[in-house]
Amino acid sequence: MAPTLAQAALSSILLLSVQVWGLQCPESCSCFPVGSKKVFTDCWASTGEPSKITAIPKGFPANTVSIFLVNNRVGALSEFSFQGLDHLYILYLFANKIDSIALRTFSNLKCLSVLDLSYNQLSTLEADHLQPLEASFEELYQGFPANTVSIFLVNNRVGALSEFSFQGLDHLYILYLFANKIDSIALRTFSNLKCLSVLDLSYNQLSTLEADHLQPLEASFEELYQGGNPWH
């Protein structure tokens, strides 16, 4: 499909930005400055066009603060996928084919605030994957609006939540888990989420949800979405 005039103009602007600022950018991505010391990277594949990206690209500028790597074919995240990106705080990875995440994938992302893993092929996500993000969640909670601290794990294959699933994420505010295959939730799954405000469990396979599951959230809780489950 030939690019539209608007798409061509946007591509020219992005290319000019890269040339003027001397940014190194991964192939199939566009990088451009935000302010004087920050870089935004866009690797968003066009709808209806085959994606060339099957793994996390290499060569992101070290001062990248946001990455949009959406609608591609990335299949796995390794411990080296985001190495050196110490300033990254927004990471959109939805609509890929991610089915595995190495334990230390996010270990260096001390500033990461928003992580979107929606529309992938994940069946599990352990607390140890997210624990390294705890410090940045606290920092961002102190300096940013609450709704900037969020995790989106939507339309995957998660089947159960254990008491350790979100351990260490004491400042998490928004948690979207809809359209998975969740059929059980351990009693203490949400016990440490004292600041959780929005929880979406819609379109899973839950048959019960006890008051004791939600009791720890009473002080902060504002919205619960649970439609589309086979409640008994």
C-alpha cells in the first residue's frame, strides 16, 4: 500500500529530526528529541502491513525515555532487551507475540512507570519480573499523578494469580488484567497493593471473588471491573 501524503510528510519530519540531532536509531524505528536531553522512539508497525521486527531492536539512544514497539512480531524478551536504557519510563509492547520474559528483563529500568504487555501470548508473569520496578513506582508516585503508574496485561493467557504475583509493587495504582484466562486468585494476591485504585478483571474465567480478596484495598479502591466472567 502506498503511503498517504500525511504519512510521507510525517516520515520526512522524523527523518529530518534524526539527521539534525545526529541521533542513532534502530532500523525500522524513528527517533526524535523531546526537549533538549530526551528521545522518543517509535517502532509502531502500520496496520495491515507485515512487520519486520521479530526481536527487540538494538541501538536505542541511551537517553530514550519512551518506546512504542507495537503491532510487531516480537516473540520473547531477554535480560539484554533493554540494557543501557536507564532513563526509560514508558514502554508499550502491546500487540506482539511475546510468550516469555526473562527474569532480569526489567532489572535496569529503575525509572519505568508505564508498562503495556497487552495482546501478547503470555501465560505467566511472576512478581520477580516486576520487583526491580518497585523503586521507580514509588518515585513516580511522589512526583506524578497517580494514573501515570499503571500496568496493562490484557488479552493474554494468564491462568491464575498467586499471593506473590504482585509482591513488592506497593505503589501500583492501575492494574488491567482483562481478557485473560484467570480462574483463581489467591487470598493474599492484592494484600500489599495499598494504593491500588483501578482493577479490571473482566472477561476471565472467574466463578467467585470473595470480599476477603478485596478487603486490603478498601482505603484506596475506586473502580472494579469484573463483567464477562462465569460467576456462580
